[in-house]
Amino acid sequence: MVTTGGFSSIEDKRDISQQLLGKQGSFSAYFELYDDLVQRNSHLAVTIDDSPEDQPLTCENILEVARLLRSNVEITKANASIQIKQSLTGRHSNANVEKAINMSVQAMLMIDTAAKDWHSADFVLGDYRPTCWLASETLLDFVRKSFPVGLKSSTRAVRVAVEQRAMLKAWKLLKRLGIRFRRTNNLAEHLLFDQRGNCLYIFHHVAFLKAQLARYQDDLDPLAIDMKESLER
């Protein structure tokens, strides 16, 4: 099993893809990001809660946290942290538990639970501001907060594109409206429009999206499934 000081092994990739993506596959872009997150979390600045006796986080730790969260999506982050600290094998400080939560949610949902911490205070995308999973919030509430409905700036961008008959094709948006495109690993930023930079954010993990869609291929009306049921799958 990989620790926070190394890269995911073949066995890690098999377990993660089976349990979090629903099937085995290469998922090269997904695991490139996963390994980058492993390295990023392992080099975070030491805080007062860190301990030199912390056990390195493993792939199984990340999956264990994901299973706990998926089994109770209405648990608050504070309560989840307590349960995780008690259930993980070995010694884990509060900071280490925080890393495990961040890693598991990103691996499971491709949403950054600490997005606000990685951006400047004035960073905005239209009406969207990066957020964090607050201690008093449930996972369900955090996910709902991450996907607000009807962002005005994105709606305006789509309306302009339609009025100019761009048909939402990338080359037409670029040629007719001068819109540039920027890749994002955060699903909550997908199709958000940065007016200041005339830039449209695109979530580029196509294999991840296809794997998630495959989970609902046998449902007669997948769009009718609510957020809670979707998270529990």
C-alpha cells in the first residue's frame, strides 16, 4: 500500500478504481492527480496538531475514510473526524485526519474540501467563491453548497453563446467570443466562467465522468436520483 510519501501501486490503483469508480481501468489522469495530492498533502506545513509519531496514511486509510463518509453522508465533519481518528489503525493527529478526509473526498467526488485555502481571498469565478467543508456541516450539505444552481455569470455566458449561434462548440466560443479554456481538477468549478479573464473552466477528467455515468446505466430515470442517494452509492 502506498503511503503519503510515495506513489500509488498497481494494487492501490486496482482497489481505488474498483471501490470509488466502480470498475477497473487505467484512469491515467485521475491517478496522476491522486499521486499529486498524495505528494501535496505529505509536504503540507507542519501545524501545532501534527505529530512526529503520526502513522503514514495508506491507500487503505483513504478508502476506509471514503467508506465511512459514504455510509453516513449526513455526518458533520467534526463528528466524522472523531470517528476517523478512533477507527484508523495507529497514531494519527488531527492534522493527519484532516489530510485523510481531504484525500478521500477528492478521490471519491473530485471536490476539493479545502479549496478556499488554496486560493487568494479575492478569488472568484462569477458568482462562485471557493469554499471549504466546515466542521459543523454535513458532507451532504457541503456537496450541495459546492454545486449551487443557476449561477448568474455562467447563465449569461451560455445565453450569449446561444444568441450568437456558437452551439457551444469550443472552437466557436474561442473564435467568436474570444473565450479561453482552462482545465480544472475540481468538479465544482466545471463550466464556471471567469469574466475578468474571459476564461471558461473545464473539468477534464473524462474517464472519471464516464465511470460515474456507468453507475446509473441501469436506472430508468437517473436525473431523478437526489443528491443523498447519489452520494451513498
